Amino acid sequence: MPFGHEQKEWAERKEHDIYEQKTQFNEFITVKAMMRKDGNVIPTTFTWEDQEIKIEKVLKVQQGSSLKETGIAGTRFLCQAMNRRFYLYYTGRQWYIDL
């Protein structure tokens, strides 16, 4: 562990690294979704790094908050695309992805 002024710099760098890690993988995204006649919204594709990715399956839908990020709440979708599972959240206005 650093001492003196190095400790302050180390703490600031560590805070910055944690912030970068959070924002790197959790962000609002563009999602195409289907509105069923019963009023339920089902995501079908999302855009990631200018590439449209097809959602193969929606495995579970429930009301809930992000498991990683505070302040994100709404409908939580456990999805599968490209053999990877992830959560999508629909806040009623925006879509958010938790990888």
C-alpha cells in the first residue's frame, strides 16, 4: 500500500478504475421489441457497438432492479444471445443492459 501523497493518488486512481469498470459494461442501448396484444413487451434485438444482435430467447421476465447498478429499475428480462445470458431492463422509457 502506498504512503503519503502516493496513497491519495492511488485512492483516486482506484476510484476512477471502479467508475470505468461500471460504465464500461452497463449502459443504455437501442432495443427492438415486440408489443404483444396482451400488452407485454418482448425484446427481439439490440444494438451493441453498431451491430444488431438477435435475442435468441427471453428466459425470464420480472419486475426488479439492476443487480449491478443502483438506480436502474423496471422490467428485468433474462435473455440469451450468441450463447450468452444477460439482463435487459426496460424502465418504461429506455433499455439498459447488464452484462
